[in-house]
Amino acid sequence: MLEATVGRPYVLYVHGGSDTTGAIRGVESIATGLKWKRLREPLSIVGAVDAAAREVCWELGATAAASLMAG
């Protein structure tokens, strides 16, 4: 079943209290193994989420949606 996802695009958002390095590394390792295509650099937010962070998250989601719509 996972073979059906080879080549699919993905984006990554990670929010952490003090560090997101390990989480990003783990997800990227899995994505590499599944041969997924990263659309943008991972978005890492550490600490409180403010309006600017929400805007960047919205843009990340829009990028993913546009990619999926394009096929």
C-alpha cells in the first residue's frame, strides 16, 4: 500500500517548546525512505505561535494544496 505513495509531495510543519531538530530529522528520514518529494523546507516554530507564524503556516498549507490540485 505504501508503494502507491512513492513520489508524492509533502510539506512539514513542526512546533516545539525548545527544539524541533529531532522531529524534523525523523520525518525527513521516513519521507526519504518512502521517496516522497519535499515541496519546501520544513517549517519549524519554537515557542509561542504568533500571527506571523500562523501566516507562514497558512502559506505552507496553500503550497501543499496548490501542488495537490496541479496533480
